[in-house]
Amino acid sequence: MDNTTVIDAFAALSQSTRLETFRLLVRHEPEGLPAGEIARLLEVPHNTLSTHLGVLSRAGLVVARRHSRSMIYRANLERMRETLSFLVRDCCAGSPELCEPLRQELRPCDPTIEADPS
């Protein structure tokens, strides 16, 4: 991951419909949603949504697969993880305890991390 890739991801997410689309797809992992259902839920015309999905796809934030006559879109959680990791790679200047609040914030969405017993 490099600066250009991260900038492309943030540029893709810097428009409200694209941000809403990505967040909707994150909520529907791992099944994903057909393009028509995304358009209906977000109340966006199909052709407009198609343009936004193209931008998100080029940034690597969504992936699509054909299912019969529909395209099913999913959030690319690996790209999201890479982006977040890039942002915090040098976090806390070698003092990992300073990053603990950030780690705690991300725990609810990571089933591989045990819940904090306190």
C-alpha cells in the first residue's frame, strides 16, 4: 500500500453516495447486495449508482460477482484493512499502549480478537 492507493480510496469515499454505498455493503457482509437493491435502499437512480460503484471498484473498495442476471457487490474488507493499517502503521512512535483506544474501537468488528472482559 502506498500514498497514491490510500488517496484513491479516500477520494472514492469523499462523496456522500459512495460513502453510504460502502457503509451499506459493509453492513451486508459477507453476502453482499445486488446493484438494484443498493439503488433502492439508497434511493439513487440505477445509472447514478452504476457510476458510483465504478469509482469504488476502481479504488478497490468494492468487488462484484455475477449471479444469474444480477451483479452482487461486496465491500472489499481486505482493502479497508490495508488502508486502516497504512494509516496507523507508525502509530504512537513505538509506544503501542498509546494506540490501545484505537484497538478497542476496532474490536467489535473483528471476531478474531477476544472481547475485553472488563
